Amino acid sequence: MEEKNQNIVMFPFMAQGHTIPFLTLALKIEKMGYKITFVNTPLNIKNLKKSLPPSSTIRLVEIPFDSSKHGLPPGLENTDTVTTYDLMLDLFEASLSLKPYFRNLLSDLISGGASLLCVITDMFFAWTADVTHEFGVFHAIFSGCSGFGLGCYYSLWMNLPHRKTESLEFSLPDFHEAGKIHVTQLMDIMLKADGTDRWSRFLIYNLSLWVRSDAILLNTVEEIDGIGLSYFRIKLGLPVWPIGPVLRSVDNRSRGGKVPGISPELCIKWLDSKPLNSVLYISFGSQSTISASQMMQLAKALEMSGNNFIWVVRPPLGFDINAEFEAEEWLPEGFAKRAEEQNRGLIVTKWAPQVEILSHKSVAAFLSHCGWNSVLESLSCGVPLIGWPFYAEQFYNAKLLVEEVGVCVEVARGTHFEVRREDIVHKIEMVMRVDGKAKQMREKACEVETMIGDAIRDEEDYKGSSVKSMEEFLNAALL
Ligand code: UDP
């Protein structure tokens, strides 16, 4: 690796779902020889120290933030423990107060002699573009979302099309290519938004500032996400570079602060004992959970379908999120015992070694909330999905996978959806059977696996689309 004397400042929003993808990208760019200054508020920097490999030279730098000055509970510096949308919005609004400190930080870096190549900040920190340009430095926004998902999200907030129709389905005025959106694919805060409420004011102000940036970087792949990427290129008139998949390494993953509920070795041993393409993996990401009645239906569906499964079970809605596993309270009577006795199901509590699981040849399908990291991890292993999205752009990720890529069927939406065990069984069969549509979907998922592999191939005589995008971005920042 050629050591470069150029600095890149990276500044994610204060939420683990944002800091972790940023850190993953930072580690990748660090390997290319750049010096990284990673900025956040004190508590987040403290947490991030645990995630940094000992060999890393990334500088973690604090900027001041006093939550109590903004009417927030003392010490609240990220969304991880936030349980209401009101409090989350308070934090979003309070984050605007970071502007003068961010300006000072850039000024100090430059006056200290650092050669600043560019600043990469969060999609919720678009105000940093103007501050960065004051110093004549290149600015990019990075998001860990898909282009399609983010495109729908952007268009929905900027147009609020559901306010202008009585119909349950509508298209996006500036993004017809996305097809119809159904009201069940809107979050509550968006359903209630009318353009003058606090969420609309914050988000519309913030999204409108994206055009001030010099580029958008997305953790996605041109070959599977072209529609969303084209939307932003035309809409914003900016270069939009897909540089993904940028995925956490297994080493780095275990440092994420979450304690696995099961050792990867045990999981692999269990999977080794199962036939090829016979296991359904179920996980709803790091935050989402389902309702108690949905959990019952899912468990009964698993028994009815008779497939092998690994299920990351979290406390259902209404229970303490840190509660210890209560098999008899959350699941049908005797379910956990039967799964174990018949050696048919592995119930994992809290946290599973997801990438190791998805990489195993016994895994046939992934029942997922369609968080974009989970989607990329699944498709990087050629595993088709059963979608159960819960909020934000997850609905549109599922839509992309079902309607455009052809590697997913959707089983439910959100926590209010009255899901029936028969329907779940039907969807599981649609993806897990050895013939028909399931076979086609698996073949498609394998094609996508190859496309993703090619996108990040960096060889003397071949550079994949994501490798080229990264080079174009760094060259543009140098100009
Ligand atoms: N993850 C994991 N084990 C779990 C749950 C989640 O390793 O039991 C990881 C998963 O591999 C992914 C991330 O957590 O990298 C979840 O990100 P995603 O974008 O899918 O969803 P989010 O948690 O942000 O809703």
C-alpha cells in the first residue's frame, strides 16, 4: 500500500446504524493509504474506540455536544436508546448545533498543516457542504442505503404525494421508474406529514441541501441498483458513485459491541449437519422486532413448513428489549424444546454471526427485514430473501428485490400486519422448494452474487464497477 499524505474527514450522524457503515468505509479507505479523521460527539467516539482494530491509525476526534442544552436527557448523544420519534427528532434538530464546532475542526486541521483531500459526511449532515466549501475542499455525502430505497424516501419527503391522493397506491411524481407505492409502505411519521410539521421541516430542509454537495457515495452496486442511481444523477445533477458492497469484516464485526448469543463455531457445526440448501435463516436486523401475535404465527409456520431454521429471536413488542429469552412466554408451548429435540431449529437469542451463517451452503433463504446491510450480505452469498420490512427505506429495498431484481418474495409489512401462518408457509415454500419459481429465484440470486463479486474485483486487467467508482471519486476530490 502506498502511503498518501492526504487526509479525509468522515462525519456520520449519531446512530450506530450510521457510525458503523462509516467506520467500515473508513477502514477500507485507510487501507488505500489515506489518513482518516473520524469525527463525532464524545460518547459516540468513546463507543467507537471499542470497534477500531488495534492496528488502525484512524484518528477519532470529538466535537462538543451538550444534550441538556437542547432539552434532551443528559448524556443522550445517539439514537440507539431512543424509543420515541419525538425524541429522535429532538436529537436530529440538536445536531444542527454542531456546525460551528465542525467549522473549527476543519480550520484547526488545515492551519495545523494537514492536506485535506475531502470531507465525507452523513446524509443528515448536508449542511456540512457549505462549511467544507468555505475551505475550498471537496464534499461528499455517504449513505449505507440502496439508491432505490433512498430515492423513494427522498422523493416521498420532497413531494408528499400521499397527501394529494385518496388512492391507496400512487406513483412518485419525479420517480415514475420506481412504480407504485402503497400507503402500507409509508412510516407513520410520513403518513402524518403535511410539509409544515417538525419532521417535514427538518427533513425537507436537510434533503434540499444535498445539491450543495459535490458527490453522493452509496453502499450499493450499479448492476443491481441502476434505477435509483439514475434517479439521483438526474435529480441532483451530481456524480453518484456506487462503491459497495462495503461490508464489515468478520473480525471487525465481533468488535461491534454486541455479544453474540451463540459462538460462530457452534452455528457452523449445526449447519454442517444439515443438507445443502435446507435451512431458513430468520433475523430482523439490529433493532426491529415483531409483535407477540406475529411471533406466534411465525413459530407455528416454521413447525407447519417442516424446514430447518436458525431464528434470531428478540423480545416481541411490548417486552423489555433487554429481557432474557422467555421461550414459554414468547413462543408456542413446547416450541423451543421440540425444535431442539428434533434437531430442526436453532434458536439464537440477541445476536447471531450473520455473515458466517449466510455464507454456509446449507442456508437456502433469509427471512429478513431488508435492512440494506442484510440484503447485501445475503446477495453476496447468493441467498434469496423473504422480505418483512418494518420502516423507512426497508419497504423500498424489499420492492426493489421483488419487482426489479427478482430475488425476493414479501411476506408482511410492519408490526401491525395480521400475518397468518398459512401465508408464511406459502412464502417459505415459494423460496425454499427445489423446483419452479424457487429454483429460478435461487439461480437469479447466484447471478447477483457473481455481479456483486465482479463489481469489487480489482485486478490488473479488470476493474469492477464499484472499484472504478471509488477511483473516480478520489480523482474528482484531487482536482
Ligand atoms: N447483524 C448480525 N447479527 C444479528 C443481527 C444483525 O450480525 O443477529 C448484523 C448484520 O449482519 C448487518 C447488521 O447487523 O450487518 C444489520 O444491518 P441492517 O442494515 O441489515 O439492518 P439494521 O440493523 O440497520 O436495521
